[in-house]
Amino acid sequence: MERDFAPGGRAAFLLEEAKADFEAGRFKPLDEVLEGVRAKRGNPSGRKPPRVNPFRSQ
């Protein structure tokens, strides 16, 4: 895998494409993406609600 992504390797072009996308602004940081997803779900903290055991009385 290391050889594949090294300069001249079979997958080196993928890294070059990713770098070009980043430099051209065709990239959103993961925290921004997750923030948008959480806002859509109505869960801004990102924490999962506690699991409920249907077999346990509350």
C-alpha cells in the first residue's frame, strides 16, 4: 500500500487528484460536513441518545 501511494506508484494519481481538489476549494472539512448532518437530524451535540432496553422496566 505504501508503494502504491508513493510518487510514481499505481495509486499516486489519487493523492494528486485529492490535493488538486483541496487547492481548488472543492473540499469541505469533515467537521463541517458532520455539523450539517447533525443539524439536519436535530442533534447539534453529535451525541447519541441513550439506548432503551425494551425488556427492562423503567
